[in-house]
Amino acid sequence: MLDQMMIQAADQSTRSYQLLDAVSENMGNYNTWGYKAQRFEQYMRPDGNMDLKKRVDYSPGPSFLTNRELDVALKGPGFMQVTRPDGSTAYTRCGSFAKNAQGFLVTNFGDLVGTGIKVPARYDKLFIQGDGTVQITETPGASLKTIGHISVVNFPNPEGLKNLGNNLVAQTDDSGTPQKVNDPNMIQQGRLEQSNVDINRSVEEILRMNAGVIANLRIVKFLDGIYQEAVQLRQ
């Protein structure tokens, strides 16, 4: 009985540390564009013990006006397709784009936007339309010229996506196949999506869980003392 109580207390401490890590990661990414908050939900295993399942909150974060022509934000659910250096496809909600040395639109980590959108070295203005069409005017007053398209997709189960780091996710069997989003107003130029982390709630959760960790450590220490006394009595 004593052994079982110690195991349960240790398991609770482990879960508390996992919860604390998730909330700490959320707080650390509060200022990361497009970051999605993570959380753990408790559930009961068939053996009657509690366990944790990591969940990701893919609800949109607030839109922040930057007026920068290469910044874009998505208005609703969805992800922008990018191509990684190894040629694989990934997806992101962070629209803080730039031009690389070859003139291609890239993410902050060097991934190509779409399958490659090359911007001329000289142009007058660049426009990113609501449907993802990228256009330029070569000279003042000139007609719009299309140079590429930013593809936006969604997944049947976004929580099944694999986190690749650097604000990227990848398709998995659990996420389902990507489905193109056909919304003429999906993309907003000159804006960036902020993280959807609730900083006040995160602080409250850290304080509560820190207190829980300390309480569990005291319980483990107390039970360990009883266990040691029981061992001595048997000798």
C-alpha cells in the first residue's frame, strides 16, 4: 500500500513538471509570431491511473498591423505552404517573410514560400492579394504583373500535425491530407498574427502548478520517511 502511494505521488510530480514545461514554453513564445499555445489534458488510463495528452490550440491569434509589404497574416484557420531546404513540404502561420540572396520569398528560417516566388531586383510596388496572389508593378502606374501565389491549406485534424520547430508543422496520417482554402479574403498584407498565448492565465497556471510540485515533493519525502522507518522496524 505504501509503495503504491509513493508511485502515485511520484507520477503526480512527473505530470506537474510536464504541465509546467508546457506553460513555460508558451510564455517563452509569447512574442513569437504565429505561435500556437500548447496545453496538457488529463485523462484516465484503463488501469485507473491518470495520464496526460498534449493538445495544441490552433485558434487564431490577434492581428498586428506592421504596414510591411512582405508581412502577411491569415484571417481564419489554415496554414501557408512552404518548401524546406531538403525539398520537403511544411506549413506555417508565421507570415514574416523576406527575400533571400536569389530574390525568392522565404520565411525567417530560409524556407521558400510556396514552391518558390521570385521577386525582381527592381520593381515599384508589391501586392499580396487576399487569395494569395503575389503581384508587382514594375514602374509607377504600370499594370499589375503576377509573379507567384501563396497557397493556403487546412487539415481535417490540425492537432494531428507534427511540430517541426521554427514555427513549422508537417502533415501526418492523424492530421489528414491538406485541403486548399479558396477564400478571396484569407490573407491580409501588412499584418502579422501574434501568438494566441493568454499570458495572464499562463502566469496563474505556473504559480498553481509550482505549488502543486512543491506539495507533491513533500508528500514523497514524507512517504519515503515512513518507508525507511518500516524497513528499520523489520530489521
